[in-house]
Amino acid sequence: MPKMKSVSSAKKRFVLTATGKIKRKHAFKSHILTKKATKRKRNLTHSTIVDPSNVAGVRKMLCI
């Protein structure tokens, strides 16, 4: 059986933490920023943890 390949886009977007959680960045921070409030843009800057309902899918994409 051949090796499992991880999804290349997932490799670029997710990082595994030391405790085994999956870290991600917020969306909607790249362009069309003039209509967004400063507070909203500031809150989108920080990274966060992937929601538990999506962890299984992300792990499958990363072949963990």
C-alpha cells in the first residue's frame, strides 16, 4: 500500500502544538480592510485553536 499524502493546502494552514492541538489563523484579514473596524481587524490578527468539530477532518488532511 502506498504512503498517505497529506493535503498541501492543509500543511500550509495548520500547525500542531506541543499539547497536540491544531492551531490556525483567522480568515478575512487579507484584503478589503477599509470597511472593517479596527477592533475587528485586531482580533483577526491572533491565531486560535481549531474547533473540536473540525479536528477530525483536519487530522485526516494532515495524515496525523
